[in-house]
Amino acid sequence: MSTRNLVLLAALALVVFVGLQSVYVVSEKERAIKLRFGEVVAADVSPGLNFKVPFIEVVRKFERRIITLDSDSERFITSEQKGLEVDAYVQWQIDDVRAFYTATSGGDFFRANTILANRINSALRDAFGRRTLREVVSGRAEDEPLSTGTAIEDEGERDRLMREVTSDVDGFARSGLGIRVIDIRVKAIDLPQEVSADVFSRMRSDREQEARLFRSNGEREAEEIRASADRQETVITANAFREAEQIRGEGDAEASRIYSTAYSEDSEFYGFYRSLRAYEDSFGSGGDILLLEPDNDFFRYLQSKGGVLTTDE
């Protein structure tokens, strides 16, 4: 290969290299700025194919999508001086790429997350310090009604707390970091480890006291039910005995009336019938012995067909 051809090939390679250094592509998921000797000359470059001066201008690209910062648990103090372990997260997005690049010393995401986390902790600390334990845990104020009519007015105390914190942090982030804070949420609120045992012990004591109260009320009601049942049993038994005696008395009276009627119709037959019953009752068993005089009236129906006692035998 001749020297001329080598020169042409080198020139072509140089042109291709310079051309590649002169173009760049920004995707829809990115935001970019153009720098010239460290100075921003174009902020928020539009997506697509773009051009720059090679070796003089530099392009920095940043994430356009939403970024989630999951911070570590922090301890906050309520207005009642009670400690809580709060675990929260924040979602943010670059709003002003020029301000973000300047505020974070060249677009350092770690620095941005550190500054944002400190601001969120400060805002949460102030918000929790103005509220009681019940307000931040249950999500409703002490004297708050259940409903007030509108969506904003009817939100819970925790929703108001997070709205206040989000508004405060978003204002700081927009003006100071070029960041738009989309949402801040509390994932969990726990008691500190050193007081959890005491709280659980107190809760257990309260539940045991309630259980004893329920058992006492149950035993008292059981005694009342048993006493009422015994009283009803006594009344029912007494009424049944009274009715039985009345029925028995009415039956005896009816029997006496029937006997009297039968006796009045045929007194001799009645006397004979009564003597047979007396014989049956007296000689019911084989070992019975009855000593009577021969002329006793007890055997008068055995000694004569007419029932008259005779002494010929």
C-alpha cells in the first residue's frame, strides 16, 4: 500500500472518529446537559440525535424516571415525649437538570439522596413533634369527627402529616436541588425495643384484668340464672302439688258420691261387696292367722246365704 493510500485511510479514520465524537443520542428515559469547559451551555437537551463540538463540549446524562429513596428507620419524639421508630420512603424525579447538576456537584446522586434524606428527617421530626402518639398511629386526631364532607377535610391525621411533610420537602428540593418530590410515605411505625416489653406487659395486664371482669360477670349471671331456675322449680313443684291434691280431693269426693249412690240403691249388695273386699285384704297371704269368735259378724256372709248369722253348728 502506498503512502498516499495510508494518508487517505488515516484521514478517513480521523473524520469518522471526529464525526462520532460530534453526535450523541439522548433517550426518552434520560435528561442531559451540554458542558463547555465545565460551563453549562445547554440544559435539558431534547431526546433524540444531537450534535456537539468534539473535544470541547461534554454531555452528561441523568435518569429521567422516578427514583425511590428507602431510608433507614429513624427515632422521632411525639408531643407527649414518647419515642417512635419510623420507617419511611420518598419518590423523587429531576425537575431542573441545570439546578440539579449545580447543587449536587456535577450530578452526584448519592449527594442528592443524602441532602434529601436529611431534609425529610427534619420535616418528619417537626411534624411528629406537633402530634400525639394516637394521632400518628391511629391516623385521627383526638377530637376529630368521622366525616366533614370534602376529600381534603375528611382525610386522616396521618394523611395530613404526610401532605405537610411532602409539601415542605418538595418546596426545598425544587428551589435547592432541582428535584420534584412526588410522594413521601411512612411504611411502619414501631415502638423502640427498650419499651416494647413494658408496653406488651401492660397490654397483657389490661387484657387479664378484662378477662377477670368478664369471668366475674359471667359467674354472677350464672348464679342469678341458677337461683331463678331453682325459684321457678319450687313454684312449679308447689303449683303441681296443689293441683294434684285438688284433683285427688275431687276424685275422692266423686268416689264417695258414687259409693253413696250405690249404697243407697242396694245396701245389702254393698255390704256383701265390702265383706268380699275385707276377706281379700285379710287373707291375701298364706301365713295370715285371724282369731275371731264364731258368732262374729265378720263371717256372716260365709255362714248364711242371706247374710244372717246362725248358731246351730
